[in-house]
Amino acid sequence: MSIATSEFDVATPAERSEDYLWTLNFGPQHPATHTTLRLVLKLEGERVVDAMPEMGYLHSGFEKIGEHLTFNQYVTVTDRMNYISPMANNVAWHEAVERLLGIDLTPRCKYIRVIIAELARISDHLLCNGAVGLDTGAFTFFLYAFYQREVIYDIFETLCGARFTNSYTRVGGASQDFTPLVIEKIRTFLKTFPKTLDDMERLLTRNRIFVDRTKGVGVLSKAEAINRSATGPVARASGVTRDLRKDEPYLAYRDFDFKVCCASAGDCYARYLVRMAEMRESLKIVAQALENLPSGPVNVGIDQRTALPTKKQVYSTIEGTISHFELSMANRGFEVPCEESYAAIEAPNGELGFYVVGDGGEAAYRARCRPPSVLHFALFPQLIRGHTLSDVVAVLGSLNIIAAELDR
Amino acid sequence: MAVNHSPGLELPENVVVSRLDELANWCRKNSLWPMPFATACCGIELMATGASKHDLARFGAEVFRFSPRQCDLMIVAGRVVMKMLPVLQRIWLQMSEPKWCISMGACASTGGVFDTYAVVQGIDRFIPVDMYVPGCPPRPEQLIQAIIDLQDKIQLEGTITGREFETANRQLRKRALVESADPLTIDASRNPVLQRRLSEFAETSSAR
Amino acid sequence: MAEATASREPSSPDPAGSEASRAAQDAVAAVATAFPGVESSVFRGQRRVVVPAERSFEVLASLKEAGFDLLVDVSCVDYLEYRGAKRRFGLVYLLASTATAARLTIRVFVDEPVEGTDPCPVVRSVVPLWEGADWLEREVWDLFGIRFEGHPDLRRLVMPEEFTGHPLRKDYPLQGRGERHNFPVLTRDRS
């Protein structure tokens, strides 16, 4: 479909008289925005001539809070950043802090973080694709997706006590170790999920209505994707083969065998397909990581004085007692260099990075988050021009814009 | 239910006598149409409440309508920030009476962890709220409980003329530095039954 | 602050002679020869280049030519309360290459202008190079109050239009200046 080029010339809307154009306010409270964002659309009949996205309806000052909470406290706030995959945010934040402090994690912790980050990716993609389905009229698909999300919630709840806002990671480790029950639940999920995924694909991938509504809609070319800083599935669906898990393997991604899922069409349908394929790859990674989970401690050693020692260490060893004391007294915790560093992970939505500035204190001097959603939302006018009003929801859904991450 | 018919009037067995208020309350409470004002994380739990596992339809409140004109229960799920508050107020004004509001989660109720320059510290400073749901975010079960509680509240204190909304302005706002002049209202606001009795008492005493 | 660290020894060695690291090294060397006055340093394997504000656009343009085709992020740090800092603001440009996966951090330090009525520093916009910088620069303008010269549409991004002040500056309090309480109140009997 080349609506944008053939029958409707959008390149020169200013030249024609514009008084027949209709301005439509879309959002900030609209069911298809899922959260709070606003679009001012200029319509000619049903065709969208131009769109002006606006954000900030959920700006809560995350980066300012980051300057006031300590490195371990701030993880609770990162939960609320991309709230449909909080675990990935936890991992990204502590990845950045550990880069700044120069902490090397234990092998077990690296594997555990890989597993939870991949489960978070699955749950994020489920919601994103489910919402695309919902907006284009496939309600059953959404219910299938949400049921599996509940299963992942259940795994997280068994792991750390919270089903939704997990706050799981800590500097130099994690708040809990995997228990046999958690491992069993993940194994069950690995067995049952591919079947549901097959069902979901059968429901939607070749569904005539869905394909007609998403194929050729919102096309993003490869050059544009790079020039406009798109990352993650949005960029990969346009043919940018950039995946931080392969390009700069953080944690333990070097150890696993998986593929980077790409497409070349760059439309909504390609983004949907990339997300579906990534879920399968994530399952492969989780399976490999779970079977090869190293033994040993989760947290770094007590001599590094970053992670709290266990109760046994506190009461039976002098190092544990000292380390516990140092960590719990004010201004005696971590040794933070007066430096700054950036670390990013391949979050479900794209490159999620934190630029952390340390000034020797327990809290970051500046905690800048590099949110993928902002750059994807800025793409929106480009993608929608020339399409119809009903395509707005399909394009919005396929970009997977999460307002809390967008506005912070 | 108060059966207060005059002596001598014979009623067949299949006729139930009730107050009109009770009937209206019964209708209203069992057909709540929620307006999901979902801004943040709580919105996802709100979606989970409506989705397959928790199934809000069991409590007669599953008809999510995204137009405020069709709704009578606003569920504010998530933090409301400076830029969003005028939108919230406008949507509240667009809803038709009778209407109720549930403030879902710590952020909507108090600002939660976000004690920052942009976040409104509790929506009840600026719009009336009937039910608060604690949690960050609350579990779906908690939201369902809040809806059940709201139904009880409607059944207990509702009137067909909406008198309870007129007296509810005595629930003084939480606005900063405003102190309650009437100590009774603070206690009563926690207990709908007590509150109803107090308001009836106030009316009868003023009538004398 | 980066001026202070530029002369310091790198605290961790450059990790291996990988392709990405070599590409970054070459680019830094090329920039250093083409633009005298550019300093570079390494921290935990990350290369950083400090560029004078008036040359920033040329340096970024040459780096884009050299293969750093992806602008990852534009942000800013306010060094008002930072120990030993000489300049007030430090802009951060994070670049990456989609071909070699190399990364580079560009720092541009600016001060608040002393004379003139406008208290905001001005830096040249990189939107002509990367369109993705559009919203990132608007965000920096909104939250830090740094003007980008040549930006097509420099409006506030996240705060309301009528808002005054730049919240991420260090002299702006965390709880704000009371703007969040400044709304009409709807009560039951009036709505």
C-alpha cells in the first residue's frame, strides 16, 4: 500500500487551502492510548494529514527522585518506569550502578538476571501484542495474552513476594535466591507457554482482518529508523540488526544460543511478527539459562561491601558483622567514585540505559534514564501521515509506548 | 427493610414492599459502569482485574465505558500529575449524576512515592473521592473488594434524591492547612452507617 | 568535573582490542587531530571526549561521517553542587555505531551567561544531523533550560506550557515551589 505517495500528496499540505481540514484531539484520556498521551490530528475526511504528538501527562520527576534516593532505594522507582516489564528496569538500573561502582557479579546472579529479564520481555511483548490485537478488534487474543501474563506474575510473586512491582535486584546481587519452587514454576511455564503461543499465532498471524489492518501501515524505513534513534523491536522490524544482547553482550548473554529477530518491511505487521519471534527466542534463552544455572552465592562477597551479608554471616563471622555495620550506617556504605558512566540493556522496548553520575555519596548525583519510548513516540507523525484515522490505534499499539517510561 | 403500610391494606404474597430509596440503591449498586481513568501502573492491574483470571463481570461492574457521559464510577488508577489534573477534573464534570469515584493505589490517594514537583499529592484535594484502595499497585482482589465496599456504601446511604451528595460536602477536603471545624465529621467519614445517622440527626435537630 | 578527570589515569583498562573499542579509539584519534583542544578519557572501558561548546556541532558532524550513525541520547548534568566542578552544565551526547557497535560519549560544558537578559546558555542544535535529537533537545530545554540554536521547534516537552522554571536544575527544590497545589477544588455539591 502506498497511500502516502499515490493518491494523496501529503508533501504539500500547506499549499492547498486548509480550511476544510478537521482537527481532532486524541487523548490524553482515550482507551487506545492505554495510558496518557495526546495526539492532535489534522484530518481530511478520514485521512490523517498531520499529527502532533504531545507528552508529559505523566511526568512525575523520576530523574529528580533519583538524586535523592540511594542506589538500592531507587530500584523501587524504576519499577514504575516501564511498568509492564519492571524486572527489565531493575536489571538496567543496577547494571548501570554496578558499572559505576565497578562491581563484578557472581555467575549465578548473572544467570538469574538473564532469566528474569527474558521473562519480563515475554510479558512485555504479550501485553504489547495483546493490546494491538485488542485495538484492532481481536479481544480473544488479548485474553490469551493476559492469562499467560498472570502465570509470569505468579512466578515473580513466588520469587520475590510482589507480583507486579518487583524491586528484585540489589547492588551486587538480588534480594532473593531462586528456590526450587521458582525453578519448577519456570519449567512448567516453559512447557506450557509454547502451546499458548502457537494458539495465539493461529488466532492472529494469518487473520485476514488483522493482516489487512496492520500490513503496510506505519512503514518506517531503515535509514529513518537509524536517523531518528529507534531501537529495539521497532528498529529491528525495519531491518536494523542491532541487538545489545549480541552487540555488546552484558550479563551472561555470551553463553547462550539465540537469534536476533529482524524483519525488513518496517510496518505494524512486521513489528508484531518480530515481537512474536522474540518471545520464542526468549524462551530458548530462559531454558538454556535455567538448565545451566551455576551454583554458588547470588550476592557478591562480603569483602566487597556492597550487598548485605546473610544473617548467618552477620552472627558467625567478624567480616559479616563489620560489613553489615558499614552498610547500615549512614555515609559508610558504598565507595562511589566521582565519575560518570552509562550502561544500557536491551529492554523489551529497545535500548534502556542509565547515565549515572556519582559524587561520592550514597545517592546518584544525576540518574538520567534513556527511555526508548520517547524516541519511538517522536516517530509517530512520520508513520501516520497519509493513513486513516483507524490506523492510529494500530500504529500506536505497535510502537508500544508506555507513558510512565515516556514521561518519567 | 421498613414495611410501613397502613393497616387494612391487603397485599398478595408476590408483592414486596420496600422504600423507594432501597430500590434505587439496589439498581444503582448492581449496575456500576466504570470509567477507567488509567494513567500508570495501576491501570495494568485494572486491566488484569477486568481480564480473564479475575473477571470483574462477577460483580456487575465490567462494563468499562471510555466515555464519561456513560459512566457512573470513575476509577482513578495511577498518579495524576499537574498536566493531567485539569483533564481529570473535566472528565469528572462530564460524568452524569449519580457518580462515584474510587481512588486506586497509593499514588492517586496520596501521591505515593512520588513526592515531587509534578505529582498531585492525592486527588482528593481536588475532586471528591468515595473509596480509597491502598497498595502500590493494589492487587486485583483489593480493587474488587473496593467495588464491593462501594456497593455496600451505596446500599446503606444512598437516596433516590441524591441527598447524600449534598451532605457529603461536610467531608472536609484534605487540602493543606485546612483544619476540620467539626470533629464529628472526621469520625463519621470512616463509617458510612454512623455518618448517615449523624446526618439524619443533624436534619431532625435543625428541623426542630 | 570531566576536566578534572580528563588528566586522571583511566581507572580500568580498555577491555580487549575488540572491533568496537578499536573503532572508537580511531574515531577519537581522528577527532583529536582535526580539532585541537579536544580532550579524551576512558572510564570502565567507555571513551569520553570533551569538546568546547563552539565546536560541538562540527565534531559531532565529523563523528557522524566517521560511522557513529546512531544518536543514543542527549542529556545534561547540572554541576551546581558538584565538588570541584568548574562549569555549570555538562551536556552528554551518547553516540553509537550500528555497524561496529562502538560507543562514544561526547561532553560539552557550558556556563550560564553573565551578561544579557536571557539567563539560559545556548548550544547549537544537532537536529540537522539526527532528527532523533528533536525531542531529546526539547527535553533538555524543558528540564535544564539550555537553549538549542537552530532547533526547529523548541517548546517545553514534559512540563505544562505555562510552567516557569527548569525542574532538574539543582537549585529547583524536589517538592517544587507549590505549583502542584495550584488548582481549583471540585466539591460534591458543586460538581
